[in-house]
Amino acid sequence: PVITSGKWADNIVDIHGDVGKKWLEQLPETISVYANKWSLDILPPFEELSYNYVTPAITKNDVPVVLKACVPDKEVICEIEALRVFNGNGISRLLEADTGKGVMLLERLQPGLFLSEIDDDEEITQCALSVMQRLCTPAPANHKFKPVSEWASHSFSKIRADFGGGYGPLPNNLIEVALNYCKELTNPPDEKMRIHGDFHPQNVVSSERDSWLAIDPKGVVGDPLYD
């Protein structure tokens, strides 16, 4: 059965309000529709659900894949476009997508260990760099990716809007540190490289195809130092 409750579902409602509630109500039907459309055998979802419904599946040809369903918004559109442009270089492959519905069929990375599960900081750094170097390439001439400076600025503005001009329960000193880092690592005139945008060890996964590969790109351009 499709899971439509729990902390991840609360996150959906917190972010998307009534739109999120309706999306959750329709989620079982959505999963069923795309399982039929793409001839999938749906397996139980991953335990690490946070802001999207992500579940492993098997195709009719016994190929392991991932079905990802998101509340449709601009961020999802950018993610799908980024996956198309990266085309599997340093990142999981996009196999199918319905942009309007926010549904993606993705390559399932196996054995699927998160880079965060490694204990050696030096090894984590070297593996992360190898993935980052593959992702950071010049953006296409007429791309539609958002500059990371704009994306980050919007994120901080949303925090203040959500908490009436402050940071709510978030530690003020850490938010100020983050703001300063963003100012140092973003420069709109120089934002011409494709980057991940949300690069951290739980968005890097072990893969038989290419050692380590990224997942969940934001679809932004910026200075590679931002990642």
C-alpha cells in the first residue's frame, strides 16, 4: 500500500498546504496510474522519505528502477530538466517523466549506499569531488536553469516570511553564518556552470555503473564552490 501519513506527509502539508493535502489524497491513484503506464511492479517505499514519495520498482523486463512522485511545482520542473541535461553523467539517469504531474522514473542505483554511511572523512571528500567534477560543466547557451544566488535568496526569504520576519526555532547565529557563506559563494555574473545545488553525502549514492552517482539535483547554475 502507498504510505500517505507520517512525518514526510506532514512536511508536504507544511510546505504546500491544501494543495499538498489534495496531492496526498490522490497519491495512491497516481502511483497506480504510472505503474500501469510504465509497466512497473511497485515495491515498498524507501524509509528515508522526506518531501517526495520515492519507491523502488521493477520493470516488465526485470530492470530495477525508482518511481518518484512530487507535488508539481517549478522546483520539480527544474529537477527534471537538470536530469535530462546531465543525461546520466555523474548522476542517476532519468528514464521517463511526466513534468506536469511531477512524476519521474529513474535508474535505481545499486548497491545504493549513501556516501554519508562511510566513516572516513577523507574518503567521503574524495568520492564527493569525483562526482562533483562530472556534474560541473558549462550550461547550455539557452538554458532555463535558475541562478543559485536567486534560488538561495528565495530560500532565506521564505524562512523569514514563514516566521514573521525572523527565523522561528532556527538558531539565528547559524542562519547568519549561512547567509554570509551564500554571499561569498554566489556571484550572478559568474553563474554559468551547471551544478547540483543541494550537494551533500545523502545525495550521493553508490552505483555499479559508475562507483558513486548523485541524485536529486536542483537544476541551477552557479559557482562549483557552492556545491
